[in-house]
Amino acid sequence: MIKFFILLIVLMNFSFANWKSEREGLDKYLFVDDFRMFYTLKGKHSLPKKNQVDKDKNNIPDYIENLMFRLIQSKKIYVDVLKFKNPLSSKRYKDVKYIDIHILKSEGSSAGDAVIFYNYKSFNNKYKSISMKLSNNLREGTYTPSHEYFHILQNAYSMFKNRWYTEGTARWSERIFKKGTGKREPLPKSQKELDKLLKKTYSTKYFWRRLAYICDTNNGRFLLPENFQTKFKDYPVFIEDSRIYGFDFMKHFFKNLGIEAKKASQDRGFNEFDWSEYEQRENTNNNKYILKALRVSIKQSCQPLNYEVRAFLNMLNNYLG
């Protein structure tokens, strides 16, 4: 049994080292603002030929510049326009200077929450970072960079990563860039319906859109700066209109999530910013804290309460006890 656990630890360490070394080996980079993007034109993680096109001959593939443009403009909207907290200004990431984006051959993209020091082969790194993985072959009109940046923004507010909340609100945020405000569904009417909601992931976007719509205070509109750039080179338009419901409500909710996460840390005897991946993402006991944050946020910012919200709150009160 002891030999088994030693072997398991060795394998886990090897897996981590391999995961990290792939990123550290990316030999080309582009740095702009808070973002450092790393990519390569050779080997396993090389950009496909169609994504190596460099029409303006500035030695940076247009694909890479487009992804960077989308991240920079996403930050401007989330932080400068809608006034969400800048992740790198948060207490959790006070020792972090950059968000590192690694462009890899991968079926999926993801945003990390851990603070990591990368020993890059291509330059002498001096700073810790939080990281994001993006595929080297995303479609042209992708919302993925904005979606993953929103996950980093979520992580700056609280430790909770239960997917009914993280994926649902990230999908809500995508409507900032798409035309219209998206389909909505009625709020859960019973504890059984709420239990079903808590087991979903991306499809909870219909719930979050509904709640955001009911709690909206801006008539579904936000103002873009006059000089805001909505298009990059010959790629599809980045933002199609300036409509989204409930961004002030979401800011209240995220702030209250941080308060509840601190309570959860104290209740469980955790360091405030040192939870295991299981405790952040899989532990369903997080749901009661998330729902408490939701209940407080509704009471703070959804006045006056209509019949649907009052019924939802009553059900929530019974659910939480």
C-alpha cells in the first residue's frame, strides 16, 4: 500500500511537471497591458498554417493579434465600462503582475486560478502569474477569450467554482458581445426544480439571464466609449450591440460571494485563498453559501420585488432553512 501511494505521488508530480513544461517551452510571445501571450510555430503546439498568416508583416500572426485584441477589449468592457473588479487588483492576486495566456493544441480552453511561477525557456521571467489556456485553432468569431477572462474575474471575487454558477454567469456575460439579450426561463418554483438547476452547467444561463433581467436597473443598456474599437482587421465584429441585463446585480452578487467564501473558509478551517480544487469546484456544500449570497443580492438590488422573485425567495428561504 505504501509503495502504491509513493508511485501515485511520483506520477502526479510528473504530470504536473509535464503540464507546466509544455507551457514553459512556448518560444514566441506577445505582451500587452495585463496579458502575456505565448505561442509557437513549431512542434506539437504549433499554430495551424491558416493561423500563421501575417498580412501586415509585423512578425506576429494575425490569429495571435486577434486573440489579444479580444482579451484587451473584454477587459475594457468588464472593468472600465461595467466596473467589475480588475482581477489583478484583488486581494487574492495581490502578488500577481500578469495573466499568462498559453496557446496550445487542445480541444478546449480553460482559465486557471492558481498563482504560478513559470520558468520560460524563451525569456527570463521575474513574475508570478495566473494563467489561461486557449486552443491554437479557435473559430474566427470566438467568444472564448472573453469567456475565460470572465472566469478569472470570478476567481478574483471568491473561491467558489461550482459550475452551475461559474459557467452559467460566464454564458450570461457573453451576451455583452452578441446581438440581443438571449433566451430566458422562469425562476425555479420548487425545491425540486432548484435541485435540478444545481446539477446543470452551461444551460443555467437561462436562469441567470432571467434573474438579471428582473433585477436590471439600466434598461438593458451600457455605454461604450466613443473611441471603442469593435473590429480587428478582417475578423468578425467583436461586439454587435451594447445590451446586457443586470450587470449591477451581478456585481452585488459577486461581492457577496466573496463574503460568503470567507465565511466558508472560517467554517471549514481553511486558509482564505488556499482551497483544494475539489473544495472549490466539486464540493456541493458550497451551494448553500452561493445561494445565501444570491438571496442577499436579490434583497439588495432587485427592489421592488415582483411576484416571481418573491416566490423564488420564499422557496429559497425554505431550502436554506
